[in-house]
Amino acid sequence: MRRLLRYTVVLSALVALGGCGFHLRSAPSLPENVKSVLINSARAHAPLARALHNRLTVYGLNGVYQQDTASSTDGVSLYLLPEKLERRLLSVYASGQVAEYELIYTVRYRVQFPDEEAIMATFDVMRDYQDDPDQVLAKSRELELVLDEMRAEAADIIIRRLSSQASAAKLID
């Protein structure tokens, strides 16, 4: 009886998950003919380029960081344009000091697949950031951590977009 109840619960959960459209997402992948991702950036040692290189290795993809803008025919060439960080005021204290910001991290890049036209892309990563004027040192460290997290998320977005753009390019061929 207990076994039948367990099977019923598991089967019900599977039917509910399947019915709502849930499905596991595969890891980002690039076509077999792409051997590496060449990462170029407008700024030397750009933090986003380092974060992207680190995230590529997490996904098991080969990322090569280059300083020059030379392209290669056996890999995807990714050129990171200078990123932009903006602060938008969300709220203030009664004393008039800023209480909360919205951080907007804008990323622009150009990607070129082998034997394809270059594609320009841009997107924003946003976070709310609460500022406390009484704890300046702690808040500056917290801001650095938030920016690192935003760069890691931006790198993940770029990798997912590379995967989908590579799939779209493969379907066109």
C-alpha cells in the first residue's frame, strides 16, 4: 500500500511538471566546428572579459583571452565594447541622503561566427542597492561584490546568447 502511494505521488508530480511546461535546460553548447571563443575587449584586462573567460571554463567551453583584435577562422570571435554602469535614485532618507539606488550595468558586444556576418548585441543587468551613509566601508565592499555578481550574470547571458545564436546560424545553413 505504501509503495502504491509513493508511485502515485511521484507520477502526480511528473504529470504536474510536464503539464505546466517545465523542462530541464541543457548546458550551453557551441557547434562542433567551433573550437574556441576568442575574447577581445576594448579595455585591457576588462573585468567582464575575465568573468566571461571564467564562466566559459565552468561550462566546459574553451575561452581564449586576447588583447588584440585579430580574428581566427576556427573559433567564435567576441569583442566586448566598454561596459557602462549607471545609478538611478530609487529612494531617500528623511534627511535627504540617498537610501537606495538601482544599478544598471549595460553590456555591448560584437560576436562573429566563422564565415558569418558580425552581430552587435546589447543588454542590461539591473540590481537594487541599498546605501547606508553610516557604514561607508562595508557598503563599498558590498558594492564590489554586487558588481562582480552582475558581471558573472552578464557573462552567463552572453554564453546563453552565443549558444542560441550558434543554433540559429546552424539552422540557416
